[in-house]
Amino acid sequence: MQRISEQEIEAAIQNMQLGKSPGPDGLTSGYYKSLKEWLIQPLREVCNEILEGKKAPESWKEAYISLIPKSETEKTQLKNYRPISLLNVDYKIFADILAKRFKRVLMEKIHRDQAGFLPKRHLADNVRNVIDILEKLEVNINTKAVLIFVDAEKAFDNISWSFMRKNLHGMGVGQGFENGMAAIYSEQKAKLIVNNVVTEELKIEKGTRQGCPISPLLFISVLEVLLNMIRNDQQIKGVQVGAKHYKLRAFADDLVLTLQEPNTSTKKALEIIQQFGQVAGFKLNKQKTKVLGKNLTDMEKEKFQEETGLTVVKKVKYLGVYLTSKNLNLYKDNYEKCWSEIKRDLEIWSNLKLSMLGRIAVIKMNVLPRMLFLFQTLQILDKMECFKRWQKDISRFVWQGKKPRIKFKILTDAKERGGFALPDLKLYYEAAAFCWLKEWMLLENTDILDLEGFNNVFGWHAYLWYDKTKQHSAFKNHIVRKALFNVWMRYKDLLENKTPRWVSPVEAKAVKKLNMEVGWPKYWEILEQDGDKWKLQSYDKLKDKVQNWLQYYQVMELFKQDRKIGFQVDKSKLEIELLEPNTKNLSRMYNLLLKWNTQDETVKSAMIKWAQDIGHDIMFADWEQLWTTGVKFTACNALRENIMKMIYRWYMTPVKLAKIYHLPDNKCWKCKETEGTFYHLWWTCPKIKAFWEMIYNEIKKVLKCTFSKKPEAFLLGIVGQLVTKRDRTFFMYATTAARILIAKYWKTQDLPTLEEWQMKVMDYMTLAEMTGRIRDQRKETVEEEWRKFKSYLKDYYKLNEC
Ligand SMILES: [Zn+2]
């Protein structure tokens, strides 16, 4: 038995979320975090004693259960409530450690077709599998099949404990783990909290414990028993590719069976589920279980329904995706449906008085997640026109129907490069495509590859790198293959301008089999350096990696071809961001594509115009500093937005308006003499100059020091070493106040007054205090920043009184 270490306890405490309701003992996770130095040792002793077979503390066996109404429906019905368990934190620490250990066992014991709750297994793979199966059946029209979407009745609550215990033993989880589980799962008790009153104790005798990290793992380990029975039963025929039967996919209690020979297979499967249910407490709900038929006549459907008692339907919702027996409907049923809902929401939000950054935040927090879900689960887009339409809707929302003033590309660029980080949906879709393409590149997940490539005639890398779609055009007669391949071709040259290290010429040349092998040698494994050139290793060295000498010479041919464009010596960006890491592939890929996409645009044009106006270059580092740390002086969006608008020269000018509307007059609104260019209106106009002179003098009075009047400091907030670090925050607020007031009188002849400016800055002082509180700054820091301004105000009003 492996004892629990201090590191395990510490990691578990680290893992606890702050701010959750505590369990019956009232001790919060914050308590454990702050006092962990003293708590780790005693906790460790208790935990290890339990693994050795001692009883768990009484307090671990009880939970408070609070009932939360599911919606505004009938509140007298118990089923309309969701129970939330409140467990003690020390219990959760112990459970967390057991869960981590248990996951390691399950990663080996649980078949890959069961996703959910385990690392590296994704819901998207299940949907991908079902779509691929439908694609295959679309081609093999003589294969009759059904897809059964099983609905289990309250699957999590009904599993019997004695079954679970025996199952754990059978899986060989180890005595320590079994002891641990027995200790916390025997004699479970709960008290209900109803209307703020705690009830008498209740005993609980079945089901997994809600809110406990082990419970979903227990559930999948029990479910695995059922799934194994189905997998191993010869009478149940799955959709077949070579020797492989694709019989099922599971994600938590969402189970789909994909069966050939519908009637016999289904009857047998139902029989097994029923048998299993009696022992383990898992029950199939026939009314709610839905079936899609493929290649069945109406008569056959009738007969199937009669014999199995299940209903064949036209459309089902599986893991959040609408499926029919034809994948062609996927676009309409999911993408179009989702976007029309989004459009409706955007119209409603248009009525809210949001700033531009606020509207961008809406897109990021509300629109993006909904679309991302589809991008990750449905890689099926054939034409890219939809993105233009979506982008237009987004643009209309962000600009409130007015003409866009900043290029879309700049809006989408990352903040650290001066953009607004507005999500670019097309790039997100493509980034998600790469997450699927990863399988084609790595050649490891043969279950997906065999099914998705069921009628391929070449190896995957033959299509990817040697463009065999010209010889085998049917490759693209597959909704997923076509969509993915198109994305790949758009970026191929950009991402891999030399022969990539990950390409396997051996796989590309191998005879295609229905069930592919693994362990294909990649270029980086079969090349060697010869002076300053690369050459293929000798046949002797590669004997074990190629099928025979004939194939060696075929690989040699490819090598000669690839040599012409050269070999990637170091890892490519694609390899670093997509192929190697196991996490955050999507955001890594998005950022990579975004960099390519915005590379030339960025902010160059705006930067050049500013340099021309001011008459000298602004150092790139100064710009960078401005949009990384410079705008952070405040948490207020309106203030930040003003700086961004200045950088991008957002404000309309008489010159621009005259151009757009063919007006005869393009003179400045203030002096009515000179052409109203952007820089004139903001800085060189005699009237505005006088205003800035006043502000400049006032700021000098406040700060009690002198400095030069640089336009980049007053207009853009590029302060540099102009004022001391301590005075910088005030300087930013003071100049932003002036600019916001200028903008207020933008199309008029008027200018703001001194009092108006003072009032505005006073408003910001309140705002700064709030910013300070939001960011947990020390009160003294904020006070120090405004001390000089306060004493300036005092002097000013005293002077005015006398
Ligand atoms: Zn003027």
C-alpha cells in the first residue's frame, strides 16, 4: 500500500476552490489554505490510518444537503429540485487524493470509447465518432444499422454499493484504496437543510455521493462493466471496419450504441442492460431512449420498433448536438440554429448602454463559448461564407450599426499587440480544426483514424503532405475529411514551409489497410546529418522501420522529392503549439493563427500617422508599454476606451466627413480657418492649443514641478520619464479627463472650462478609489496618488473665495 505523502495533501489543499460553502463543521477551504503548515501533518496521519483500515471520523460520513429549485416551475414536486451536498473540507481533501490515484488506474482499465471525467478524453471525440459512422453508412448503403441513444434513469443515484465494492476489488485497486472507500462510503448520513432548518439525520444506502470527486469515477468504473459485456458479446455487431467493431461510445451517463444487424444486436444489448441493471441498479428508460435508423426501409423500421420496443426518430440531441441520419443537416440544425439565437440576443443587448469595450466583452463571454462548442464538436463546414455573415452581424453590434472606424483585423488582434482581442470566429473554427487534424498528423489514435479513413486508398500522410487527393478525389467525399483537409491546405505553406519533422514517408507509402498499425517512423527518426546536408539513413539502419527493401526505395523517392524544399531542422511552430502539448491546444493554435493573420496589419498604419503628425518617431517599446501596462492605470472601460480610440484615431474629422459626404467645407469646427485634420483638431488648432496650455499649467501647479509639453504624453498617454513614477497615475487621469471633455464638445465651436476639467478629475478620484478597492491596493497608495491634487483644490478654492 502506498502511503499518502505530504505532497499529495498539499496538492489537494491547493486544489480546493475558495469561496464555496463549508460542510457541517463550518471550516472553509480558506481556513485549510492559510493554516496548511500546521494541518498537513495531522491530516496525513488520519488519512493513512484510514488506508490501513481504521474508521473515518464521524464528521466525514455526514453531509448537509440543500435543495435548489431547478427553475420557476412547480415547487411542490420533489423532482423539480436539485440537491446540493455540502461536505467537510477535510473529507474532500482525502477524497481528492483517492480520486487522483483512482484516475491513474482508470486510465488503463477503461476503454477509450468511454470519455468523460478522465484526462485526454473529450466529448468532441464521441460526436466525431458518431458523425464518422454516419458518413461510413452513407457510403455502404447495404449496411443496415441503428444508432441507439440510451437514456438511463437517474443513473448516478441508483448504483448499489455492494456491487461497487466488489467491482473495485475486481479491478485490483489495492487494499488501501478499498479500505478508504469502505470507510467513507459505509454508514453515510445526511441532514437536509429546508427553509434554513437542519433536519434529523437520514441514512443513505445507494448511489454515489454528489459533490464528492470520487463519485463520477465510481460511476464510470461500474458502467465499464456493462460496456465490457456489450463489447465482448459476439451476437452484438457494431459498425464494422476491418476487424474492429464500433459498438458504443459513452460520456458519463450519455451512452450511444452503434449497431449493425439492428434487430438481433439490439435485442441482445437490451437483454444485457437489463441483466446488469438488476445487479448494479442501472435502468434504461425505453420511452426516452431514441433511435436513428440508417439504410432501413420504413417496413424495417416498423419491425425494429415492434421487436425492441424502442422508437425510431428523425432527430436526436446528443451531447448538445442535433443529429439526424444525414450529416448534411448538421449545418442547418446546429450552426444556423445557434446563430439565429445569438442574433436575437445581440439585438436585445444592443439596447443596453454598453461601451465599445463592453460590447466586445459580450462577444467574448457570451457569443464565443456557444460557437466554440460547435467548432469543437462539429468540424463540418464546407464553405467559409458563413463566417463573413457572422462577422458582419458582430461588426454591426460592436459599432452599433454605424460605420466601422477600426479595421476588423485590428479589433481581433491580441491586446499585447495593441488590438482589442475581439474573437475572430473563423480563426477559432480553424484552430479547432487543427485539434482534429492532430490525429492525422500523429497517427496514434487508430480507432478514430480507421473509422474516419474507412475508404481511404493511401496513408494519411500521403494526403496531408503528398497531396494524393488528386489521385483519389473521393477522399473529400466525406464531410469531416473535406472540412479538415480544406483548413489544412489553407495553412499548409504558412505553417510548414519546409518538410516537417513529423511527416512519415513510410506511412505515406505503406499499403493501406483497413486497420492501421501504430509506431510509424517520422522524418526526424529516419534522417541523419551528412556534413551540412540531410540524408536518409541506410537500409541496414532502417530495416526494422520499413516493410521491405522495396518500400525503402519508395521512401527514398519521397525523400528526394522532399529534399528539394528542404527539411525542417528545428521543431516547427505547429509541432511546438499543437503536436507536443496535451493541453490548451485550441488557444495555442488560435494565438498562432492570429499572429499570422494580423502580422502585417497590426497597428502599423496608426503608428505611422502619429509619427508623421508629431514629427518624430515613437519608439515601438513605448507603444507596447502603452497597450500593455499604460492602459491599466484604471479599471474603468470608458477611460481605457478613450486611449484606444486615440491610438486608432477613431474620432471623425471635418476632412474625413467632407470626403465621405462630398461636402464643400472641411474647415476646423473651432477656428473655422484651417483644414480640420485629426492632429489639428486635437493639438495644433490655436483654440485647442490654448486649452491644452491651461491644462498643462494646472497639472504643473498640482505636481509642483515642471516638464515639457509633449503631444504624445497628453494625447496618447505615452509619458515615458516625463513625470516621476509616483505622479504618473494622476497624470493619466488628468489628461484623459481633458480628452474626454474635448470629445464631448467635438463637433462644436466650444471648449471645456477649467471647472469642468476639475470636476471630471474629481469624479475620477472616486473612480480611482474604486479601482484600488477592486484590485486590493493599499488605501494609503491611492491616497498618496491623489494627495497633491487635493491640496491643489484646497488652494484653488481658497484663492477664489477671497
Ligand atoms: Zn482650428
